[in-house]
Amino acid sequence: MLNSKKFTLDDLKPNTRIYFVGIGGISMYGLARLAKDAGFIVGGSDNHPSERTELLKSEGIKIYDKQLAKNITDFKPDFLVMTAAILKENKEIKKAAKLGLQVLDRAEFLGAFTRTYKRIINVSGTHGKTTTTSMTSLMMIEAGADPTVHLGADLGVFDGSVRVGSKDRDLLVSEACEYNRSFLNFTSTTAIITNIDHDHVDVYPTIGKVIDVFAKFMNLCKDKAYVVVTGHDVNTAKAVAKAKKAFEKAGRKFPTLITCARDSKICEVTGKKADFIAKNIEFVEGYPNFDIVYKGTSLGRAKLRIPGSHNIDNALNAAAAAYVNGASPEAIISALNNFEGADGRFTIKGKYRGCEVVVDYAHHPSAAVATIEAASNMPHNNILVVFQPLTYNRVHDLMDEYVKSLLPCRKVLFAEIFSDRESTTMGVSSKNICDKINKLGGDAEFYADKKALRRRIDELIEPGDIILILGPEDIRKLGDELCPKE
């Protein structure tokens, strides 16, 4: 049996057979590709065939389109990897248990990768992980490094959600998600914390619990590591303070702390001026332009091709992590100025009836606010927001936050809550948010049927509007329907 907290890829024999349950998920399909490149025999299943499962088939990975017990008998895996969305009643998991096969969580398997590389940049935070990981990766590539990259979304230049780097395993750049305490499986030589917000309420009932787990994440850093943080985030400051106490108690030196902030922001983490600062900020048709200044020295002027003030923070964090890992100022600025965004992160799908169609993963109230603000700075007549919350427990616990974040919108069309890992609705619906918004004087409509929602979009829009589709992949597919690929 593998020690899930300690094993590395080097502990696995060549041709080890690994079976991924839920292989079509964005992270899982990336891990499957990395595992195949590492020399293992890979297979897996997914009840929802997709472009991703077809891609894996084309690469010689055995894919089962239904999750059935007989798949395990047929593939004969040495162990299985599963996502948090897979329920214990899953037939493949139950079959593996009968056969005495080990089942690892996705994060446990990803942890084996982090323990195999010499340098590991892990990007954590409640919001902005995918964008920051993408930016950091491209900076390191521009600087001449050859990193392996693991993302939570597809990136056009990678032709997927992963990039296979050099065989010497020098550098891994990866997203590090806090859900279910996943990132406590990872070790870092550079840990980024973009921000800390109350999310994943099924795991963390209070913001204090979220702060605690981020402190523990920092405690897993290797000696002589770096911790890069958004300096003006109050919750991050609390997590850093807790982590420092833990390091002191253990007789260890805290990693080199690097703070990032916009010029007008107070650095809550240190009480001092931030190390990396965005100065002379201006918005050109919604896109941020700013100087990146490190300890008084300008590294150059960034002209982002993705909108929103929150992406200034993401860019600063990425620049700081890349800089301490050897990237030149020229490489950092070049990567930022050429970055067009990861899939589903303010992705402009095209035009529909004279309207700009934008999709974004912003399913959390705070993320929705940031994304709507980004859209509002772009040229437009009106913004029509189409919103789908993700998971019933999040809506149940953050109902008031959803109402507050969407109340200012001119018009919101709600789809029903999406969840693939819950067995109960907890008695909540998107209609509850909709009704509360209307009661407070807002303008929202609820549609249980997506076809009816689509018809309503046609009735409301006029040329020059922005159709902003927010939420999980289930609703973002609407962007592809409105703007099909040629």
C-alpha cells in the first residue's frame, strides 16, 4: 500500500496501472495525461463523455463511458484515483474495496507529483488561482524554464489543462485548492496565496476555519521557501500570523515573505509598504495598465489583455513568484502582455446578435462582484447577467451574500443551482435568491428550464449589450451555444 502523504512518482514501478474514476473532470484529465507521460498505464471512466474524454482516447488512454464494476475487473488497476465528486456508492469504488485495491483522492495523487519536483510553485487562494497559475507558468516559460504545469482550466497555449515539462523534474507550477483540505497533501518551495474568503462551507463552517487551513498549508513549505501573498487581504494577514507562530513553535524559520499590493492599498500582512506594487494604474477599455515596481525599482509596464482590477492582484502575485524563481523583468512583462486568459475565466466567446458574450466561472458572491465590475468597465450599453450558483450548501450558507452581490445588477436571469457531489438540496433553490433580490427592489428572473432561459435572453438583448454568463461549466456551455465554433 502507498503512503498517501509520502509517496512520490519514483515509488511507482514502470507500467503501474492507474485507474481514474471521473477522468473527464478538468483536474483529473490533466493528471491522467501527466501520469501517462510519466510512463504509467492509464485508464478511467466518466458517465459524461466529452471532448476531454475523446482527447484522452486519442492519446491511447482506455476510457469507459459508464462507471460499472466490471470496468475494474477488465482494466485490472494497481490502484484507483477518484475525485471528491464521486460518491461512496459508486460501483467502481465498491468493486475496488471488494478486491482490496487502494483508492486515492485526486489531491493525494497530485501530492506525489509535488514531492517529486525540485521546485514547486503552488498557487492557492479562494479566488484567482487559475489565472495566477497560468500567468506564473507563462512567465517561467518566457524566462527559459521548462515547467510541468497543472491547471484547473484549459489554456490555449497548452492545448489542455496541463503542460509536460522537462524530464529532470526541475519545476512544477500547480493550482492548490483548499476544498476538502486538498492542498495539505502538497509541499511547496514557493506558495502563493491570492486571497482568503469564506467558501466551501460544507468543509469550513466559519471563516476562521478557512484561515486555519491556509496557515497549515504554509506550514508545509520546505526550508528556504517563499510565501507570496496579496498584502492588503485581511484574512491572509491572519493566516500568516498563525503560520508564523506554528513555525516558531516548531523551531523553524518562516519562509521569505513577499507581499504584493496596489499602490493605494495598505499592506495588512506586515504593516509596511508591499514588496511588489502596482503603480500608475489606468484602465483602457476595461483592461488594466500599470507599472510593476519591486522595492522601488520598476520592472516594466504591464498592459493586460484580461479585464478587472482583481487581475492586477493576480498579476502581481504571479510576477513576484516568477521573479524569485529566476524570471527576468522582461520575461514577466512579456508574458503578462501576451496572456489572453484561461478558459472560463472572463472568456469572450464572440458576438451573438450584436452582443458580446462573456463566460466566467464566478459562482461565489465575491467572484461575481469582481467579474461584473470587470465587465462594467468595458464598452457596452447594458449588461445582462446569467447566473448559476454552484452547490446547495454554498447557497444555503451564503444566501445573503448572493443577494447583496447581484442586487445592483440591471437584470439577472437565474438557472437552478448545479451540484454533482450533494445528495440533498438543503431546501434551497436559485429562486430563493431571485425572490429576495426582487423583494429588495432588484430585477431578477428564475428559469428551471434552460431552453426557456435561452428564449428570454433573445427577448431582452439589444446590439451593444454584454451577455455575462457566470457559474460552473453547466451554464457556461450556453456561451458555446450562442457562439458556436466555426
